[in-house]
Amino acid sequence: MRHRVPRGSPEWEREQEDSLFDHMGAAHTTDERQHLHVEVARRTAEDSTWKAMAAAEERKAHEVYLAKKRRDAEQRLAAKKYTEETFAAMNAHRVKIRNRSVDGFKSMEAKELATEVERENPHASAQVIAEKAMKLLHLVLQGREQQLPSIQSIP
């Protein structure tokens, strides 16, 4: 058992001061703990707020990225479709022009050949002139097809 120090002695005053400072330190520590707890809670709330804001910003950036990617894909698809349709129309037009020019060439060539056959045989009937002109036209076209590429082989 601890012996009691007489009240008012220097030893007793020292114990009282130590006790007071110990008590003040304990109270200070409790206040610090409460303050620290409040500070930690505040920082945690701020961190969660910042994380939520960062996540929202990241989602928004991702949505913008996806919208841009989708828009680019739509533009590429539209350009591809336009190119295919345009080239198909150009090819159809080119084939039509070639067919017309071949038909026009044949009719012009037939008229010229008929005129030449008529000059060579002035007294022949129209039937004979037409037959000879058609034979010559067939020979001319056969010779030209061998020299010129066919329409289907031209891209």
C-alpha cells in the first residue's frame, strides 16, 4: 500500500501537478481523438465526393468517345455506300454509252458500206446491196473485235 504524502508538502504538490498534467493530457488526447475522427470523416467524405466527380467525368469522356466513334463509323459507312452507289451508277452509265456508241458505230458503218456497195454495183437491187453490205459489216466488226478489247474486259 502506498503511503500518503502529507498535504502541503513539496512532494504532495509535485504529485498534484503530475496528476493535473496527466489529466490535462488525457483530456487533450480525447479532444484530439474526437477532432481527428471528425477530420478523418470529413476527408473521407471529400475523397468520396472527388471520386464520384472523377467517375462522372470519366463516364462523360467515355460517352463522348463512344459518340465520336459511332459518328465516325456512320460516316465511314455512308461514304462506303455512296462510293459503291456512285461507282455502280458510273459503270452503268459507261456501259450505256459504250452500247450506244457501238450501236451508232454499227449503223454508221452499215450506211457507209451500203453506199460503197451501191457505187460498185450501181445496177444491183436494194436486196443484193443490203446482203453484201451486211456481209462486209460482219467482216469489219470481226476484224475490229480482234483488235479492240471487248466492252466487258474494260474495267
